[in-house]
Amino acid sequence: MGEVSSASKLVDLLVQAGLLKADERSEAVNMSKQTGLDITKLLTMHGYVTEATIKLGQEAVSLLQQKQIDNFIAVKALAKALERHIDLQAALEIIYQDGVTPVKAMAAPSVMSLEELLFEGGFLDRYDLDHHLATGQETGLSLGRVLLMRNAIDPAMLLRVLTAQLYSYQSVLKRDDIIAALRMTRLKLISFEEALIRIGIPQQMPSTVTNIRLGELLTGAGVVQMTSMIGALEATITQTKKLGEELIAHGQLDQGTLELALSVQNMVARGKLRPEHAPLTLKRLRELNKRWPDVLTEVVISALLPGDVLDLEQLLRYAGPVPEEILVRTRERFDRSGRMSISEYCAMLAQSGTIDDLLLKSAVRLVYLLKLNFLSPQQAIMTLQHARARGIYADEAIHELSGL
């Protein structure tokens, strides 16, 4: 691996470990192209990461090059080292003690082919598979494209099978676990990651309920058609290409949308947005070119329940922006209605003239983050007070207070 690719891998690890934002990476990449400066130097110069973080990342990349650890372990060790303020070797010892298997103790499984996954998962029998494979050999089309052309499998289900193949490629799951999860995916019509959880695979696995895959995000938001996504995914698995680059190369995606999608994906990875809300977030950001506070408020309000009004009321009460009599009067009208939504409750508060629009959006956002256990109640109150004092949105206030 050369110097440039080593730097690129280091930056990838920092993003995956939640130590660098996707938009910060994009900005640093652009500056590196314009100035010719090393991207790691740019990251430290602009205060995105410290030199100590870069050094830890370089150690992780070195171990990856020597095949002493895999990408999954590298990300966990890097995050653990920064969290505990320890060196990388000490972080590795901790995660091995937690049950993560060292690479040297793992068998080196071969990547399961799409054909094998379809058969073992019970999606197609041997006769049909042979027929489709023969067509692929005659036409030069991949197996996935042949299946789509013949409507032999639902596109969404094929996407889940390709997700399983990606796990196989990453060598983070046993073959039997992949097959078991894939069969449950077919029977229960759930995502592959959800199936992993149901069969008891530890949630430390990458891209489980704490994350969302880029392909799932882009198709869910309607950015890329399912057929195009499947073709691109096949290429990324068989030719070791990056999905975003493959989609851009074939005109299915532009760089700006990719960076926006990576920002949404990063928000999910940090626990600030549920995976099921990510596609709508990306869709609304693109459709109306809205600002983050507007879009997140729309998404959050659609996710909150009437019972969450109590948390919103308490947050506003303790943070102090709304007089008590306004809160009491608004709550009474809400209770009398019996059918009023949180959106209508917020509209009544806004009409009172005691709270500005941005602060109300921040309060709604913080209630959502409370439900995700991203913040404690006390942290939410402090964040709303800070947002009020600075005239900024909740997420900006969180970043200023804690760097999250």
C-alpha cells in the first residue's frame, strides 16, 4: 500500500470510528487536491483531529498492512484508544478480552458467491440457478442483472442477499451465521442486519441497528434506482470498488449528493438519527434544499408520539424559554383535544410568541435525542439553554458543549 492509499485508509478509519465527520473529510480531500498538501496535515492544521489521533490511526493502518488485524478490529481499537486515552495495543487487548476474535485465531473464509447465497438462503433452487447462470454466460450479464431482468427475485430481497455477500467479503461473520440470517431475512421479510440480531449475533458487528448502509440509504431516499444499485453493489464486491465512486462513474450519483448521504450516514453512526429515519432525511434535504434544522424537525415530529409532549413540556419548563402559564394553557388544550398531534402542539406554542422558531425546533430535536438515549435529561436542558443563549440549533449546541 503506497503513501497516498495509506493516508486515504487512515482517513476512512477515522470516519468509521466516528472521530471525523464525513463533511470534514470531504473538505480536507478537496483542500489536499488544491494545495497538494498531505491530507493528514490538513486535518490537524484545521483542528479536525489531533496529531495524537493521526498517530494512532497510522499505527492501525500499519497493523492492517501487516494483516495483524482486520478493518472491523482496527475501527474498534482506534475508537477505544481515544475513548480511554490509551495506546493502540492496550485498546486491542481490551476488545479481545471483550470477546472479539483476533485475526490470527480466525479461519480465512473465502467469499461466498451470490450463487451460493441464493441457494443456501432458499431463494432459488439448483435448476433455476443453473438456468440463470447459463444465461449470464451467454449474454455477459452478471447473475444479479439476469435475475432482475427475468423478475426471478424481488429487487429489495436481492439487495439484502448482496448485503450478506458483503459481510462474507469482510470476513466478520461465520458462514453458518450468514446463511442462518439470510434464511430469516427471506422468511420474515426483514433486513439482513435485523436478522443478525434476531439470531443472536452480537451488536458489535458493523452496520447493525446502529448504522445504515449507503446502498440502503440511497435507494430508500429514491436517489438511486434499485436495479442500478444492485449492479453497482455487485461491482464493489467482485472488483473491490467503493460504492459511491462506482455510482458516480456510471452517472447514477453526483458528488454533492454522495457527501450529503455520507453526512446522514455519519449521523446515524453517531447515534443521533435512527436508521429508519435516514432515508427520509436525505430525501427531504435533496428535494427542497432545506437546512438541517428544518429537515430534522420534520423528520423528528413524524417520529414522535403524543405521549412525548410531556418530555417536550418538561424540557421547555426546566430550560426556561416559555412562561409556565403558557405551558399549562397549551397542555390543557392538548389534553382536551385528545387527537392533537405534536406538530399542532408546537404550532400553539409558536403562536404564543414566547419562543422563537429555531429554539422550538431545537427542543423537539432534543426530545428525539432523549428517546435515543444520546443525551441525559440534564444534558438536554443544558443544551437547550446553550442553544437559546447562542441563537443556534440543538446539534450545533451539542457540538460546542461536548464536541459530539
